[in-house]
Amino acid sequence: MYLKNRESLPLTSNFNILLESNLTNLAGKISFLVRELYHAIIDETLEPRFFKGKPLDMGQYTKLFCSVRIPQPEKDTFYVAKKDKRENYVVILFRNNVYKVPVTNEDGIPYSSEAISTAIENSLQTANEESINVGIFTAIERNEAAEIYNELKQAKINADTLKTIAESLVVISIDDVSETSQEALENLMLHPANKYFDKTIQIVITKNGEIGFNIEHSAVDGMTVSNVVGHIYNGLQKEFIHTNCSSEQPRILKKEWELSNEMKERLEQLQQKYLEQSKEFSLLKTTFTKFGAEKIKNLKISPDAFFHMALQLAKYRTYGEFKSVYEPVSVAYFREGRTENARATSMEKRILVEAIESGKESNETLYSLMQAASDAHSARIRYCQKGLGVERHLFGLEQMYYRFGDQLGINELPQLFRDEGYRKLQHDFISTSGMVYPGAKSRMFAPVVKDGHGLAYFILDHSISLNLSSFIDKEFKGKQLMNHMIAALEELCMIAENEVFIEDIS
């Protein structure tokens, strides 16, 4: 599904995370921590992952590092280099220059974070010239990206640089432009300089010491990435242990491109085109601080269900109708499990919203409807986690038609998949994700449909982070939706608080 996407990755499927940080020498420290995690995966010493006491599939960890999406006509491919602890390296992008930074030597012995930091600092201090942004081809529509990729690799020097990027543990991008957190978040998603959007994990370091992640989604999902983010974030808070490290200094190699004048001109034109496209997006972020998960649980409501009740109420007040909402649910209980779609719009939430808007129901009735909506929401999540969701199953059946319809004697797409209701269901008017990342203060991804929104949210103990993306022609609606969302959170809390207070008294 992801590899067939022909549109720009950063403007459709890649997702972004921005962390709190005020540390120094981040590039060297992050390189060290990434190498540490990669070696734990190779050695199979990574602790097994569990959720509610049940083991989770960990197959995605083998695809996190030394991997890349490769653009091809019609459908891209995904490449993972052979695992090896020897001569591991990261790639640093700075002023559109490509630097190969070793993190282990030829014997697989790691370099210390100090040694890596010193080598990076010495190399980047002399990097004054801005290079051509070759990585812009990873930001554009995929068929044209494939055309440029296949043309680039005809030159041996380019093929070597492309392979270097592909087989690096991660790409670390130095953003020396962003002045504020808002700019950092926008540039993380939208600005193409010093980026290689095909890389599975791209880590961005800003001049203010903030850390961002831009993730290519085709092989990995949020839960797996959360553990990577956690390893790096938590590792940065601790004192580094450098036992069994090499005493040598790593030698950084600057990689080159061989570009014709025609290719240079084309890349520059593509960058201008992409920068114009990026202006089509409006990104809003705010942190709701009046309460969070702790208080919602005290109100005897599921925090995620509470959030989606507020979203349905806000959406109805903004648009005057109920529209389909995408909510991914991990199915990592299963081998190679990815996600199911819970479809957070439900009849129970609709009944609640209509009752609130009617103004005729008692507070007791509204709270009862909230509890019913919460129970239904939680039950649907559990069904999806157990593999009992329907949407991926239906997607699989539809793919059977496209791949084997002739052999099965099915000459046209079955009526179910042409049904108006089914099409409306699949129209992800609001695409949501509630994955929490350690140390994260913002997260963003693009709307999935032209008339809709992307909504990333964190429900923390005492706050809720709201991050909303819209196309620019829906910017006003996006601002309305955000305002209505904040009001809806407060209103639902008031309804539940009153009933719980009465119950406690009685």
C-alpha cells in the first residue's frame, strides 16, 4: 500500500516527531546511540517488547537501520543492507553536502561518542560551501523521483553515494535555519534542504539543539519508532559509558555527486516547485494544559475514547456533519503485524454529540452516553488488536481482485468496493494518530485527503498535545476545528466531573 503511493512522501505518508532537548554534541551522541541499538538488534540482546503482558512481534526492528525506500516506476522497492557490525556509519547532511561518518571500525569496535563528535565538528567547521540539493528528488512525486534516481546512478560516483546513503544506519540532517520550535516542526516536514526523505529514519538536529525525526512509513510503524525515539532520548539523559571503544579517531569522508548542467538545473527547478507545494499546508500546534489522562481516568472514561468524543463534537460543530475518522491500531500481537483501522466515528459518539447539541438532555443522561461511547470505543480497539477488525481484511480481498481477478473469473471490481458507503468510510477526512513518543513535544503528518486534516495527539498525564495539519484552503476550518476541540475537551470534562462528584457525595 505504501510502496504504490506515487505522491510526494513528505507531503503524504512520512511522519515527524520533535523532541525536547538542550544538549550539545548531539550528532556524535546520537550516532553512538543508534549504533548501540543496531548492535543490540544484531546480537539479539534487545529486550522483548510486551503490551499488557503479551509479547509483540519485533520483525520491524530488522528494517529500521541500513535501509531505504528506492523510487521505481509504478511501485517502489525497499532495501535493507546485510547486517554487519563492522564499518558501520551514519550519513550527515549539512548544507546539502553528504558526509560518511564511521561509528565502528573494520573490526566492529565502536568509536566513542566524544571521538565521533570531535570528528564531526572538525569536518563541518570547514564546510562553507552550499552544494546542490540532490536529495530533493526524494521529496517529489515518485514516478519522476524514479526517473531521476535511475539517471543519477548511471554515473559510478553517484551510484556509490546513493549506496552510501542507503546502507548508512541513519541519516542525520543538520538544520541550521530554524529559529523557533514552530519553524523546526514546519521545516522537519516541509523544507527539503539537507533531507533524504526515502531514508527509513532521518534525524534532524536544529541550531537550537532540538531533535526531530522524519520517518519513511513503508516498513515501520509508530510503536516500533517510539522505542527507537525512547532509546535515543533516554540515552541522551544518561552519562555515556565507553567501555570497549576504540581509541582511534574516525575518519570522515565527504561523498561527491557527478551532475550535468541539465541535471543541476532540473534539481533546482524541482526544489522551487517543491517549496511552492509546501506553501499549500497549514500546520497548527498547541498544548492543552487543563488536564490529561490522569484526570480523565478519574472520570471513569478511557482517555483515548474521551479524546475522540471531543473530536467528533468539534468536527460536527465545524462542519455540521459526521465524517470518517481514521485511527490506527497496532496488531503487533501477530507475526509481521502492522495496523488495523478502528474508524473512530461511531453511532455511540454520534448519539452523544446529537444529545449535547440538542440541549434537551440531563447531565446524567449525557454522562451515561459518554460512558456508552467510551465502552464501544475501547471494545473496537480491543477487537482490532485481536485481529478482529474488518478494514485490512477488506483491503486484502480487494487486492486479490486486482492481482488475481482474471484467474478467479472476476471481470470487474465487486460491488462492495464500489459501494458509496464503503467509499465514504475509506475517505479519511481526519487521519489521526495518538502514539506517544518519549520526550516529544510535537508531531505532525500531512492530511490524507484534500478536504481533510491530519491530527497527531499525545495524551499525557496532565496535558494533551494537539498537532493539526490542513491544506491552506482549509486553514480557517483547521483553526475552527482546533478551537472547537479545546472547547469540547473542557465541556466533556465538565459533564463527567459533575456526575462523578455527585456519585462520590452519594
